[in-house]
Amino acid sequence: MRVRIFGQTVVEVDGTSCGAQEMGGVKPRQILEILACELGSPVAKDRLADLLWSGEPPASYVGTLESYVCVLRRQLGLVGARRAALATTSSGYVLDPTMVSVDLEDYLRTSARASRATGVEALDLAVEAITLLDGQLLASEAYADWAVRARQSFQQQNAGLCIRAAQLATTAGDHMSAVAFARRAVAVDSLSEDASQQLMRALWFAGRRSEALRVYADLRQTLLEELGDDPGGETHALYLAILREGETASAGDSRESRAEVRTLLRLLRQAIDELPGVHAPASDARLSEVAVRALA
């Protein structure tokens, strides 16, 4: 049996596919998903009930759970020997990893191998793990508390893998791949300075200096809006290094230079807005005038 919980939940049993709406209802499907997230580890009935009913299970939850599991087995065709794929043990319900595979488990196993490997092997394994992602984890459960927590935990782990992949790609000189991996990490966690740093470096080394500066501007704006704080010293030092590295633009670099100037104007506007009693003008042409007055 194959369970896919990236994207909409799908189960394949001997070539027959069962979609998220064909598992006997929301609760039977959620039972399968919770067990899939903990493949091979029994989940106690009281814990399962606590997750399914958000900490307020009905008094008769044991019998209700048992009926849901019976429905789920019937919908998936788990009868006879197949019944052991979703087993009942003294410790609770469990999906047998010798009979069931789960896409999340494949990702976690490959990601763990990538973390232990080095060089090209580590990059190849990271790419293999990321390729397994086929949609948001537990997309069938948009609002269930336990699913939201599982997604948040997974997103942090996936961001870490993407950051490592970007680092490895940068070391290998594959700047295009490094940019792609770092963008994934920033998309997952826009507050992560590590992710933004990797994207800044990847773009910088790829010769896309103004884009690297824009990443800093985006990060700074996000941190100010969400946390009321500026990027840390390491991120700021990287920004200054990229800023100072530029050479006088040639005629062929005019478009890149204009983009860079726009980014610098945006950063100047952000800085002016933070000064007490000073307000950035609507016109970019007057930004420097206001900045000079503020410094005086």
C-alpha cells in the first residue's frame, strides 16, 4: 500500500487508487493521515482521539474510533492478510512499514541521508528529496490543528534542506541551482535570515547584484513589519559587501544599474521612515534632500 500526503491525500492498494473523498469520511481519512505521519509507530487511541477532536473527544470515543477504523479498512480493501497493513496493537493503531510506504517517510529518509553525506552526493540526495514534494503536506486538512502544526514543523525542516542544497550548489559553482534552492527556502520561511543570506550570495555570485540587494530590502521590510526589527549583523555585513563590490556600470549594464538604484532608493525610504519625526516624501526625487536634513 502506498500513501501520499503531499498534496491531496491518495492511497494506492494493488494498483487501485482511493482519493481523499473516498475514505469513508473526514475522520477515517484523518486517522490514516495521522498514522502515515508516524509510520511504524503505534498511536494510542487516547492520543488519536485528542488530535481528531482538538482536545475534546466524546465520552464514547473508543467505540467511535474503532468504527472509523473499520470503515477505513473497508474503503481501502484491507481484508484478510491485507488487514495487517493497518494493525491494531496493545499500544494503539499502526501502519506497518513493511506493508505500507509513505511519501513523507521517503522524503525524511532521503533528507537524513543528505545531511550525513558530503559534496556532490549530498547535493544529489537533497535534490532527490526535494523532488519528492508534490504539493503542500496534508493539503486535504487545511484547518485541523494537528495538520497545521505538522505543516509548520515540516516547512522548517524543508527550509533547512533547501538552504543546505543552496550552499552545496554554490560550492559546486552551480549558481542557477543555488538560486532556485534558496528561493524555495525564502518562500517557505520569509523571516529566515539564513535563507535570505543564501539567496543573496547565490544571486551575487551569479552576477545578479541588484537582485541580491533587492533580497536584502525585501527581508528588511518583512522583519520590520513582522518583528519590528532590522536584519542581524551578519546579514547587514553581507549586504554591505555586495553594495561595495559594484563597479562603474558600462552602457550595457544600464538596466541593471537602474534596478540597483531603485533598490537603494527603497532602502533609503525605509531608513527615513524609521527616524522619529521624519517622514519620507512621496517623490523619490526628494528623498536625498530629506535624508540630508535629517543627518544635519
